[in-house]
Amino acid sequence: MAVLPDFDVLLYPLWRRLPITGHHGVTHALAFIAMASIFIYMVTALIWGYSDVKLLLVMLLAGSLHVFGDFISTWGVMPLYPLASKYSKLNIDLAVNPYLILYFFIGLLVLAASGLQDISVGMKEASEIIGAGYVIYFTLRSVLKAYYTTRPENRGFVALPSFSPFKWNLVKRTDRDGAIEIILKRGTKMLAYLIPNDEVEGKHRMESIGRCEDLVYTYWHPQVQDYMRVFSYPYYETRCSDGRLEIAWHSAEMGDAMSIRVRYQDQRLEIKRVFRGVGKAN
């Protein structure tokens, strides 16, 4: 149950026709966790005759903790779907943090050593120590986020995490008539990006791309939205020269770690998702 929500990657063929099946979509809703837990519990009771209610409670807790873990990160979820279909997140930590991944595997090794009695610490005590590490880490992140957000010079901006707990990115979003304005604050510099917020007009303009500035309408392309809809602070960089029309979509939540590259060539759009240092996937 702790990993079940991420099996939505197997639904990729449905993502464009049914956006709700996309990554961090319906499988990351608490209603899905409840239904899946009850279904598995009933199947277990009917086939194997095991009906201890503690099993149901553990499944509900494990699945809900997965959703909560994604909710406090920079990758949005819809925990209250179908009551609310808007992606939400707390932006306390990165969606993929290598330090937490390392801590996770160290924790597994400690628990395994405890279970095999290779160390003198019992399983219960080891679990409490590992859990306390998570609580201390996320508490520190939360305090620092509040501090950077409430500083007078950052008024109106949202603090987004980086790999370092002590370095935060500042961003502001304004939904205007006709456009989404994203402002990134980097030191003393302000970088502003305007994205048309009329999805219908955007789809129409994509049919007649002729200039570099027309590429901003590709934000509404279904393949771009497959990945960008979960983020609140999109921005872009264009690369147009010698007849080449290309735009790279980023999000302030992910930075340069993930980008959606769109190239207009031979009257067609080529779209690729690129992970920095990981490779790329079509």
C-alpha cells in the first residue's frame, strides 16, 4: 500500500484522454487509498480467511502516508479528489531529494540489523530513532520556509526548497486577465515570465506557430500538460536561431532538474521530457 499510488505510471496510455489518471492523479487521492485498502482486505478475508482489522488499519495508514509525503513536497497531489480537483502541496521539500533517499536506505539497513539482532537496539527503538530523524528534518524545513517567506524583503513571494535546507528559491504567481505572470527572485534580480492563460486560444495558436514568441502557447499542449499541470510556477527559456524554434518548460518547484523540451520543426512539434543527469524520455 505504501507504493501502490505510484503504480499510476502504468496508466500512461490513458493520461491524455483521462488526465485524472496522470501521475499524482486519482491514485494519490485518499478516497482511492480507502477503496483499495477495503478491496484488498475483503479479498484477503475471502480467499485466505484472514480478517484482522489491524491489517486494514495498516493499509490505510501506509497509503495515506504516501499521499502525505507527496503533499509536503514540491510535486502536487489531489488528496481530496473528487471533492476537490485542484493540485495542492506544501513545498517543504523537493519531490526527489537524494539526501532523504540515502537516509531511507540507511534506515532500512538499521532495521534489518536490528531484526537480525546484529545490533543491540531493538526494532521498536530503532523505528523511533529513525522516525525522530524525519520529524526533526521536516520541522527544520518548515521553520526555515516560514522564516524566508515572512522576511520583509520577500513579502508576496513563496519560498521553494532546494537541495540545501538553508537555501530557498523565491517565486510569485499572478493570474491576470489573459496571462499568467511568474516572477522569480534570484538575489537582487527579478525575472518575469508571461504565459497566456487561455487554453482554447493556446491550442488555436499552436496550429500556426511562425515566430519564437508563439512557442509560449505550447504550455497548453496536452503532452506538456501531462507533466506541468501538477506545478504552480512554470517558466521557460527559448532557443530560437537559424530557423530553429525551441522552448524549454521548467517549474520553479523542480528547477532545472526536469524540463519539457518543445521543438517546432517541419510544421510539427517534437516534445521530450528531460531529467538533468538522468537522461531523457519521450
